[in-house]
Amino acid sequence: MLSPKLNIEGVHNTLVNGIRNFVDKIGAKGVVLGLSGGIDSAVVAALAVEALGSNRVYGFMMPSEFSTSHSIKDAVDLAENLKMGYKIIPIAKMFNDYTEALADVFGPDNKWNVAEENLQARIRGTLLMAYSNKFGYLLLNTSNKSELSTGYGTLYGDLAGAAMVIADLYKCEVYELAHYLNRNGVVIPENTITKAPSAELREGQKDSDSLPDYSILDPLLYALNEGGQTPEQLIEAGYNKADVERIVSLRRGAAFKVAQIPPIFNVSEKPLVYKEKCLL
């Protein structure tokens, strides 16, 4: 944990109890979430199964043409480790249908950009919400605090959900929680923990294409957010000026997204939304 006031066992227990109380208070049958094969969705799924039991947790794998075979395998291995139900629904045809429908709007000289990437995320969000509505399962969001702080997420896509489970944990803390969840045996596949994070929304994409390395990003975000330090103070303390300025710019650009996120499970002293918007 970046904060000396947090411990991994306490965070784990808070989140498990929080999911259980939230779902039962609303009276939902269970929860659904997207399983990408990545660390964030794996941690949220494992917490949900602990909170509710495997029979009340359902996962969707929604591969596109950019999804790697190992990501699909990691997601399936996770679901089977957790003994939870899951369904694989490829989205390549749906995505192609959308892009064909938009061809005249985008024009003959259209070049791939964030619009095509976000379209994939929104297709996935639509499928998850359809399941949620049809069967009375709440959609659990899997975004973390590092992503939210920098705007690395798609409104009405992977930022959708009834609640955000790990939105008050930085990426490095999510990894720490993953290791804790594996303390008594492998729940989260080793490859999920060790591979480079990627949204897989274009060929060969990695998080590091859009963000500083998390080993640089997370301490700086913590210093700016929880630490209340100014960019000038961080630069004076020896942090790389270009990194600081880039992160400050990303945070500023992310503000409108943070204003629209679902309620989060609060485990820190300073979540990204006002206290009254937090669940815990």
C-alpha cells in the first residue's frame, strides 16, 4: 500500500464486506463483470466471489480482433479457478457493423484513433448492461485509481457500472491485493500478474503507450492527491519535470470523467470523489 495507514488485509476485508452489503442491500441476485484477462477484472472477480459465492458472480469475455489468445485463456482460467459462470461473446462482428454504419460519417479519409478504441469499450458495456437488466445482476466496474486519475477509461464503456470496487486503489496496490488473494493458492493466474497491462483496443497496445510506467505514475499521483503536494514541490524534490507536467495535464483532462463515475468503495483518506459519494 502506498499509504502507511492502509494494510492489505484491511483493504481486502473492507472490499469483500462492501460488495456483500451493497448487493444485498439493493436486493440484486448477483453481479456481472467483464473479464479481460487483466489484473483489475481478475481482482474484482475474486473479491466478488468471496463476498457473494461463485453462483452469484457471472463474467463476460468479449474478445475483439485485438485480443490476444493468452488474455482469453487467462480470463477462462480465472473463472474456472473461481468456479464462476462465464460466457465468451466475440465483438469483432458487432464492431465491424458499427464502423460500417459510421463509414459515411467518418469519411473516406478516416484514420483509426480513439473513437474506434472507445467504440469497442462501449460495445462491451452495452452487452454487460443487457445482462444486468435481463437477470437482475449489478454490473461491477473494474477501473483503478491510476486509470481514473489520468482519464484512461471510456465513459459509457469500461467506466460503466453500479459500483466501482477498486477505484480507490492505485495500480500498484491492485497488484499487491492480487498477491494477497493468492496467499493460499493460485486464484489469479500467474500470467495475469506478470504480463504487461494492456487495454487491447488496437494492435500491440500497452498501457505504457498512453501513460507513464506505473512505478513512476503511482507515487506521483499519490503525492499530488493524498499528499497534497504541488507540481513545483515535486519537481523541487527531484521528480522528473516532464513526468510531473504530463501527469498534471492528464489529471486536468480527466476531471470531467471523474465527475461522472459511479459510486466507489472508499478505502483511502482521499478518494477521487467527495466523501458523500462514496459507499464506505
